[in-house]
Amino acid sequence: MSEIVKYKRYLDLQLPAGQSAFLWGPRKTGKSTYLKSHFPDSVRYDLLETDLYLRLTKQPHLLREEILALPENERRLPIIIDEVQKIPELLDEVHWLIENAGISFILCGSSARKLKRGAANLLGGRAWRFTFYPLVYPEIPGFELLRALNSGLIPSHYLQEDARRSLRAYWQDYLTEEIQAEGLVRNLGAFTRFLDALAFSHGELINFSSIARESSIDSKTVKEYYQIMIDTLAGYFIYPYKKQRKRDIIMSMPKFYLFDVGAANSLLKRRISELKGHDAGKAFEHFILMELMAYKGLNELDFDITFWRTKSGLEVDFILGDAEVAIEVKIGDKIDKSDLKGLIAFTEEYQPKHSIVVSTVPKARKIALEEANGAAITVLPWQDFLEQLRKKKLAG
């Protein structure tokens, strides 16, 4: 696949005159490229430039003085500050320029943790928040599922036939530039051991004590490390669905997923050769969750994504909203009722509007549930499911 492919990103960052925004997203997902393309005439401060970083670290007020000296036509456009988390003090200058000079900004970064921890000025609601994600299915011409499950959906990684070396470099850069350079942890070795332990529980119920033992750190530190991963947008918790009816369900243990299936593969040392088997199934489940998370965030929709699991082992991968949609993800071209005990049990108890199996079957079909008042489970090819999601036919 050619390196010159340009993706039409789904995010529509439209700002009224005078409105500022934060644009947060994981490293290398394409934030800077997007902003250069959509705001080509805006003045841009890239804090990855060492000389600029040092100059503004020493004298943050220079930002205000330089912007006030810009020609009027350049001051009318949003000023872009890339990697804004590197110099929290700049936000005081940004605040002053918004309030006193009517300047608007797009403040771009991969983590607000350093800003929050340092009690930085987060502009008190004066800036809208947008989130950038890895590529999603509608953005990729000629989408290849097996490529996505192996390489992930960071733009430069998806293009590669074998992204393993790039993915290893991604985690090395994350550790040295995001974690160590920003001073987010004191002991980089302990955090690295935590990442190794995290890999083995990826997408499973989290046992903080077990991970603490495996990584030789205490449970409190493990929870703090997970929060660092979330704050740096490297992953997210999925919590259990808590409305209890008949069954004894698990209500306290979340699952954790990394932000990208390729990034997870790198930590797991996982390579998928065909669309079958346990590893392919877990990666496929992760991919569908990525699409759900991006769909929710890019469309600014307000519904929870949870999972359901009983203490007897019945489980549904994803529940959207208040049991409006129940989703089970299955890889394989044959889906039988015997494979869907969890989804059938959930449908009987909660009667969701849609009970769906997202799978690699070639054609859609319906499985009637006589014991659930005529309800049915819809088995969908993954492409059909993502098209319905894109058209907002399922949630939101």
C-alpha cells in the first residue's frame, strides 16, 4: 500500500469565529497533519521544536507579545499550539489573549495529565474539547481487516505490511518522551514491568493485586499507572453493566483496553496469520471496540459502553447505553445459538432494542428466540455493522 495515501478524517473541527478548542489524541494518530491540512494559514507553535520549547519555557510571556504583533489577518485565524502540555504556563498567556484580545486557539496534545497535576489554567470552559482517534473503517479506502488486526490503525502503521518494528518503537517513544520526559513516573523500570503485566490481562477482568505481584509494585501504584495510561490517552477502562435483575452479575471489576489493536499486539507479541482462532478473536473484539469508541467520541454522543458478565460465566462483550444495544463479537463464518448463551440470557432479561452478533459471516441473518417474547438476535457481517453504525441506525 502506497505511503502517499491521504485519509479523509471523520472529525469535523468547525469553530465559530472567536471560539477556541483543545484537540487531544494519542501520539501519532495524525492530529498535527489534520490541523495543517484544515488550518493551513494559521500561525503554528510546535513545542517539539527544541529552540522554541526552550525559549517559551524561559519566557512564556513571549507568546503573548509575538501574537499581539501579528498582522490583523493572521490574528483572525485560530493560533495552533502543538504539544501544549509541555509548557503548562502558556495557558495563562492563552487565557489572557482570549479574554483581552479576542484571539482564538487550537491547543493540541496527547495528555492533559501534566496540566491537571500542575493545576494549570484549563481555560474554565472557554475552549471546546475534541478527541482524535486512530483511523476508523470509513476513513480507509480498500480497508483490509487482517492488516488492521495486525498493524493497528495508527495511520503510518496501517500502511506497513509488517508494522512490528514501528510498534516497538512507538512504545519506546511513549516511555521515553511521554512518561519519562514529562516526569509522570519516578521509576521507569517499574512502569515498564507494569506494561508487561498489563499485556497479559488486556481485555480481561482486571485483578489489581495480581498485576501488582507480577510487576513487583504495590496495588496503589498499579492503579496510579492505569490512570496514567488513561490520562495519556493510551487506553481506557470498560466497566460492567450494573443494572441487576435476576442473575448474580460481576459489578466491580473493569476491563482495560489499549487505544489501538496494533499497540496491544506489540505488547502481547501477537501476530495473526488468519481470521480464526483465539488471538484473532480477541483482536477482532478490540477492533470493534475501537470503532465504537471513535463513533461515540467523533459524533459527541452521550451513552456508556459497558460489558455484562455473570459469576457463572455468561458474558456479553459490549452493552450500549441503558441496555439499548447488546453486542457480541465472534470471529468465524459459522455462528450457532450454542455460541451465544450470554447474549441470549441478556436478551431474555433486559430486552434490548438490538441484540447483535458482529462477525465474519458472509451474510446477515436473524436467530429467533421463542423464549424471549419473539425477540431475535441479528447476526451481521462486520462491514454491515460498521455501515449501520456510521449511519447512526443503532445508537445515538
